Amino acid sequence: MDRTELIQRYQRGDRTFEQVDLCEQTLMGINLSHSQMPAARFAIANLSSANLSHCSLNQADFNVARLSGANLSQAQLMGAQFNVTNLVRAILTGANLSGSSMVRAEATRCELSQARLHQANLVESDLREAHLRGSVLTQADLSRVNLHQSCLADADLSEARLAAADLTQADLQRTDLQLAGLEHAQLTQANLRGASLRGACLRWANLRGADLSEADLTGAKLSGADLTGANLRGANLTGASFIQANLHQANLMHAQWHQADLSEAQLTGAKLYGSSRFHLKTRNLHCEWVDLSADGSGQDLCYFRQSEEIHTFFDRVQPTVQVLINAPLSLPIHAALAQSYADIAAAGRLPLSVPPSIAVDHRQTRLQFALDRDRTLFGIACGATLPFLCHRLLLRHLALLAGQLQTCDTSAYAASGRQQLSVMAYALVDLCHSFPQYAQLSRQRIQQARLNDGIDFAAQPLQVTLTNSRGRQLNLYRSPGWGSRCAPVSSLSRATASGAAAASTVSSLIPFLSDCHVEAIARHPHAPGLGRPG
């Protein structure tokens, strides 16, 4: 069958052309829309600008054909052959290409949005600037494919093979790449925001400057990968492997990477504010300094002089501040307390990125604040107690401890231990003058939400317990009347710091402080003091 006969039959209304052979035919601009042509042969044919939309072309042969600008939208092309085919600017929107072969096809700026390419073979194809938004490429082979500046947003590439693929500046937002193989892939400046890369293999991949913010890389393998300057803000890196990876100046703010393996990795200059640094594997980790500033501006740099300091910084338990209140928490007081902490944080008095965990029973309320470093323990303790009358007693007690700490004999400690004690002593003195002016408003808010039975939550006795990054606990303070059912601190004028039963002493404070990890901090002249949160 030649071109003339095919056109005549189509014009008469014939839409079925089984096993038609049109190899090497010139069919430019031909309209065969909605035709049934299973196993048709179009090898080396010229089908430029042809209309093959909604056609059934399963098992068709388009090898070495020219389909530039052709319309194959919604076509059925399962098992079709497009090897070394010209598909430049071709339209295959919604087409079913499952099991098809497009080896070394030239498909720059091809439109493949919403197409189905399950188990398709696209090895070494040229898909630069192609559109594959929302396409299904599960278990497809895209090894060494060129997807430079292509759009694969919302696509499904789970279990796809992308070894040595070029995805430079590609749009992969929210793309599903679970268990995908991306070994040696080029992902420089790629947009992977919100993508799922759970269990994906990215060994020796180039991710320099890539945006992986909010991406899920749980269990991903990134050994030897280059993540220089990559944005991993808020990413889930739980159990990921970064062995010998380069994370120089990467943004890891608020990232979760519990049990991540950083052995022999490069981490110098990484931004770590708000990221969990606990239970990490850091054997032979290379890191000269990290940025702990809230805005990543470099105003809060932590330097490591020795390798032991690196392991101390990362291999820790999470510091916590626990406040026990001798009364149950009602819903109105819960709302008032939450607003109070929001006001205190906004005023720079409580450096929290997440609210405390809360446990309530019929007798007590427990507030637990999870921190990212030891040096904020006392600041959080002071800020957390601001809405309570006992806050003033806690400050008096801290002032007493600070004075005793500055005069006690610390000669038994090594130089580093004495430096830590000195830093923490300064922090305590600074704290005692930082908080009183913020207490009244938050306390009034709690008192206005008083329980119907008359219990004044803000006046209840409380207990404050600190846990540092080495797991050592300190019972910092316990109010007068602690343990008595609904026994408010009714008279601060009669209660003094010395009358606070079971408050910490210098003898218990010094071992706790000596176990704290106080980073070597480089600060700008106008940065806040070491002990002052904010």
C-alpha cells in the first residue's frame, strides 16, 4: 500500500489498516487520526507534522523514521519501536508507550505530558527541554538519557534506571523517584523540591546547587555524591548514606537525618540551624566549621579544632528541658499558654522552632522542649517558665548559682572543662537580667483563662529538669509546695530562692555543665550574647 491508496481509503471512511507497510514512504502532514494500525511498519518514513492522534499503533515500527512535529496524542503505542527516530517537537500527550523502545531517539522539546512509558527503553535518547509532566515512567530505562532542562514535575519514575543521565536544571518537583537508580547522574541545579527519593541510589551523582528542599531521601544512597551548595532544607534524610559525599556549604536547616551515615563525608560550611544532630554516624567526618545561624547568614559559626570535637558535636542525645506543673491543663489554658509562648518567641526570648510536647493527667502537666544544643538549656528553662509566678524564684536561684559558680575552685578540670564552666557561668548571669520584663503579659494571659474550679494555673508549683547532650540530668529547680494538690505559690514575698526545696546546688551543677557541649562560636559584633537566646 502506498501513500495514495492509504489516503483514498481513509477518505472513504476506512479506519482499519492491519499490518500496513509504509517503510520509506513520504507521508508529511498526513491525517490518519483515530485509525487502527496494529504492527504497522513506518521505518525510515517521513511523517513530519502528521496527525496520528488517537491511533492504535501497538507494536508499530517507527525505527529511523521522521516524526518531527507529528501529533500522536492519546495514541496507543505499546511495544512500538522508535529507535533512532526523530521526534523533535512531536506531541505525545497522554499516549500509551508502555514497553516501547526509543533507544537513541532525538526528541528535544517533545511533549510527553501525562504519557505512560512503563518499562519503556529510552537509553541514550535526547530529551532536552522535553515535557513529561505527570508522566508514568515506572521501571523505565533512561540510562545515559539527556533530559537537560526538561520538565518531569509530578511524574512517576519509581524504580526507573537513570544511570549517568543528564538532568541538569531539570524540573523534578514532587517527582516520585523511589528506588530509582541515579548512579553518576548529572543533577546540577535540578529542582527536586518535594520529590520522593526513598531508597534511591544516587552514588557519585552530581547534585551541586540542586534544590532538594522538603524532599524525602529516607534510606537513599548518596555515597560519593557531590552536594556542594545543595538546598536540603527540611528534607527527610533518615537513614541516608552520605559516605564520602561532599556537603560543602549545603543547606541542611531543619533537615531530619536520624541514623544518617556521614562517614568520611565533607561537611565544612554546611548550614545546620534547626537540624537534628543526634545519632549520626560520623567516622572520619571532615568538617572545619558549620553555620548555626537562624537565617544562614554566617553570624553563628561553630569551629572544630580537633576531630574529637566533631564527634562530640554530632554523636549526642537530644538536650531537653522538662517543666512539670502541679495541675492539669485545660483547653482554655492550653490556648493561652500556646499564645504566650508564641509571644515570647516573637520577642526573641524563646528560640524555638517547634512547640513543646505536652502530656496531661488528672494531677500534673508535663511540658518538654527538645533543643538542638546544650548552650540554650538555661535560656529555654527561663523562657518556658515565664508564664508562671515561680519564674522569679527560678531567676533568683540562677543568680545565686551563677555567683557561686564564678568563685568556686575548678582547678581539677582540664582547660576545656574550665572554659565550658566559664562560658556557662557568664550565660547564667546574662540570663538573670534578660527575662523579667517579658513575664507580666504572658502571666496575665494565663490567669485570665483560669479554670472554672478556681485553680490559678500560673500560680501552681513546678519542677524544672534539664537533660544535656551526654544524657546527664539536672533537677534545676523545684518550687515551694511542690507535690501538694493545687497548692499555689501565693506569696512570692515570703518565698525565697534559699527556701526552694530540692533546687540544684553548685556541687550538682558543675558535673552537669562539664558534660555539656559548648561550641566554639564566631560571632559578628552585634550578635546576641552566648547565654541569651535569640
